[in-house]
Amino acid sequence: MITMKNLKSLFILSLFVLISCNSDDNPGTDTRISAFLNNLVDQMQANSMNRNTIDWDDFRNQVLNKASDVQDINQADEALRLALQLLEEDSSFIIKEDGTFIAGFELNCDPTIISPVTVPDNIGYIKVEPDTGDASEEIAFAQDIHDDIKNQDNSNITGWIVDLRNNRGGYLWSMLAGIGPVLGEGTVGHYIDPDNETRAWSYSNGSAMIDQNPIVSVPNPYNLVNANPKVAVLLNSAVVTSGEALAIAFIGRNNTKSFGSSTCGITASNSTFSLIDGSELFLATTSMADRNKNIYGAIPVIPDTPTTDENIIQKAIEYINN
């Protein structure tokens, strides 16, 4: 005999089964998305170069709310993009497991067409390309620049043009080791984190170093015939990340001026963090700073003499020959 008490028990049991079945259809969907986004924010809060200036409770709430209607992690791109925007810098980005690239802002940092360069016999010209090759090629990359400098150098050279235009980054230390003979010896820049911990970049006798520890060293270093010459550094908006670090390395050097247009503005050091969905977070963790510890925290390097590409070589020559 079915009593009211039994009916009530049966109803509760049926409701429990129904809820359980519905949960099996979408097992933990909301929980997985929340866990994923919280993992992302946790990494940012612990490591971002702006971690000491962000209201992280508000940050987290905005990111989670952005995904409140999302049913699948793969549909959370807008929440990821918002998180990157809320970091208030342009250097961080995410690469998802399927290769999708997500950034907070669109940057107009595309390469431009550069005309062939001709300079007078008393001026050396070095075009520093980005080093995006294999680790096994880093020393050869730096040595090639030394050899190029050596082949041009003589007692009549009074200055050098260092062309960084369209240098979109790569491995800083091979580029720094390569241009070292023109850049000169000593500390040339810094990484500075939010807690004011500092790591110095320097160049000495063919070696690019961080905190006096050699990172890339050329086997046959070259020294200029005329030490400490005038140097004109050429910039444009397609100078990015490690290319910008090279531009920063020349700031504060005696007898040096930069020409062209402002760089892209991704002047931070990124570290990589794995997220629980298989994505990779490339997070700006420290700011770049020049030899005098002036910080370029995700802002462009502005040339001393703004000029167009049509006039940039002539302006650089006039500076060296003045």
C-alpha cells in the first residue's frame, strides 16, 4: 500500500535521480570553467608586473562574470581577452591548445618596407635582424654581427648607424652579444620586478650577461679601432619586445641619438605559465629599464629625433658628421 509518506519519499528519490542524470549530461561544466578562469587569475595575481597595483577581487569578479553564460571552456575567449585587458599592459597574451592566439589589445606593429641603405665611407652600418633561430645558432648569430663590424671597421670610421627597424624580437642575448662592440662595455639595461628586485644586462668582451653571468659569448670577439664612436639608432613601430630591449640598451650611452618613430611598446619580460586546459599564458612579469633604471613598463621607446623613413638615413648621417 502506497501511503502519503511513501509518495513523498518516492518524489524526493525521483528528484535526486533527475538531478543526478542532468549533472551527468554536463558533468561539472560550470565548475570546470570557474576553475579554469580562477587558475588564470591566480597566475596573473601571483606573477604580473602590475600585481601590486590591481584590485584583484574586482578583477576576478569581472572575469568570472564575463563567462557567466558560457557552457564550455572553449567558448571563454572573451573572458580571457578581458583578463588580458585588465592587466593594463600590452605585453601579455595567451596561446590556446589549438593554437588560437588571444591578446588584450590590437597593436599596429607591422613591418614596413625598408629601402636599401647607402652611407659614406666614414660611417659603419649594421642592420640587426631579429634572432628567431634555434638555440644551437645563437653563438653563430652573434659572431656574424661581430664579423660584419670587423669587415667594415677602420681608422677612418667616425660613427655607426645601428638599424633596428622591423626587429620584432627573438633572443635578446645573442643580439646584445652581437652588437656589443658598437654598444660598448658595461651595464646597458635592467629588468625590474614589482618588488623592485633588479637584474642587470651587460656586455663585456664578446659576452652578453645578466647579473654578470654570461648568457651568450662569441668565440672571436672584436673591438673597434676607434672606441666610443657616435652612434645613430634607427627605430620604427615594428621594433618589438627584444628589439625594444636593444633600443633601451643604447639609451644613456654617450654620443648616441635615436631617429625614426616610436617602437611598438611591448617593453616587458614575459614568463610562460601552463593553464589547466592546456593553454599557455605568456605573462609580462618584469619591466625593462635602461642603464639608469628608468622603467619602460609596456610603453614605447620614443626616438630623440622623430623623422620619416624617407629622411631617417640622412638625419643619422648629419648627426654623425656634425
